[in-house]
Amino acid sequence: MKRKLSVVISAYNEEKHLPACLSSVSFADEIIVVNNSSTDRTEEIARKYTKLVYVQPNTMMLNINKNFGFSKATGEYILNLDADEEIPPDLADEIVQILKQKDVSDGYWISRKNIIFGKWIRHGLWWPDKQIRLFRRTKGTFACKHIHEYIAVDGSIENLMHPYIHHNYDSVDQYLTKLMRCTTSEAEYLIDTKYQFSWFDAIRFPLSDFLKTYFLEKAYKDGLHGLVVSLLQAFYSFIVFAKVWEAARFPEKMMTPQAFDEEVNKRGKEIRYWMWTRKIEESSFFLKTMILKVLRKLFS
């Protein structure tokens, strides 16, 4: 049994990546492109591959436009992509074989290979970065509450074996451009949830994100790329804080030098903890044992 597959692609000024994206989904029964009011050749390129091209406003919550694309699909299953993403042949074959099976899940997690500044980032929040992209048309939709939300699937969800490719950031300018849209959405989400910020969030937000990404999620294993993207992630978090503060009309917050010093000292201990943790993980078994004995004495 072969189930009809619709591919729904969301695009805004993606004349650079769109041809590769569209070429990679030639195995689909139907291709739908939602053009988010692009000002470049996006629509012209899209129409070379499909007649099903729809223009929608370039709104802050683009998941609304993706849901619109889903509503135009006629396939039993939808594969949802952004224009800077591609389906490699091994994943295409896996999807085709899955949709021929007797028992098929309602949705599928697919790992995403993020290419950032010319390199596949294999650690941090960028790998495996699983996303629900293949789903039964009648079972999946975006809630449209948060810019980074997953497709909500009402039913069973499984994992596919092969990943797809995401050309995430080609340049620092591109990162900063996307940052403005995403941080505004993140700030609005915090405001809507009645989040009450404190002055120390200006330190905690970016530092916590950096430590989590660089040490806990091991982005340091990606070398300079890992360091730079972790610092950019910290900057992202700081901008979210600043926009929440801006939305509150920049209220004055009292902060004494002593309170500032105390907060920095706390964060310093956190940094040292993660540095020691990394050293332990990269040490030989014998050295790990010795370091742990020393640490027990220091913190006992």
C-alpha cells in the first residue's frame, strides 16, 4: 500500500537554498510552497517545481503560514520543511518505505544536521536536534504559541533512522537577522506567561545558556565553531532578557555592588564546576579516580 505524500515548504527570501530543497523532495506526490511575501526570486524558483505556490503575509508567527500550507495538502501524510532544509537520498528512501508499510505511526521524529558557518555542528543543542516533520495530515498541526514549538501530533510517534540537512546559518549577519525575529517572539512568550524578571537574569540568562551548551551538551568538541555558536546562544538569551525589560518600559532595579559581586561569585563557582567536569570526562580512568578523590576532599 502506497500512501500519498505531500511536502509543505515554508520560504522567505530563500532563492539561494530553495532549488536544493525542492530537488531533494522529487519523490513526493505533491509539493506545496508557502511563499511568505518574499522580495527575491523565491516564488519564481518555486513555480519551476510546482504549481501549488501560495503567498502569505510574512508574520512574526510563521507557524500560522505552515498550518495554512498543511490545509492545502491532499496527501495522507505531510513532510514539513523550511526552504533551507534538504532530504538526503537515504532519508527519502526510508520515508518511501515507511509509507508503504501496513502499520504506520501518526508522526515521526527526524534528526536534523545543522550546518552552521560551513560546518556540521555535532554537539550542543544542534545535534541530534530531533524535529517532528513527517506526520499524518489529520493528526498534526502547530499550536502557534511559540516560535520554536514542535508540531503537535495526536497519536503515536516514532523515530526515523536517517537525518535531514539544515543550512542553518551561512553568515554572522544572517544569524543576527534571524535573532531579531526569534528573540522578539521569545520575549513575547515570557511576557504572555507573566514572567517576572529580576536584574540578575541579565547575568543568569546568557551564562546559563552558555554553560549548558558549551559544557553540558559538549559544544566544546566542535572547536572554535562550538565556542562561537555557544557565545552567540548566550548573546541570544541576553537579548531576550533586554527585550522583556524593554517591554516593561525599562524599570529601574536596585542592585548594590555587594549583590552584584555575590551573583558573579556564584556564577564563577558554576563555571569552575563545569571546567572540572570537562577535565574529568576527558581524563583516563586512573586520573578520573584521582581527581574525584581530590574533589571529595575539597568539597567535603
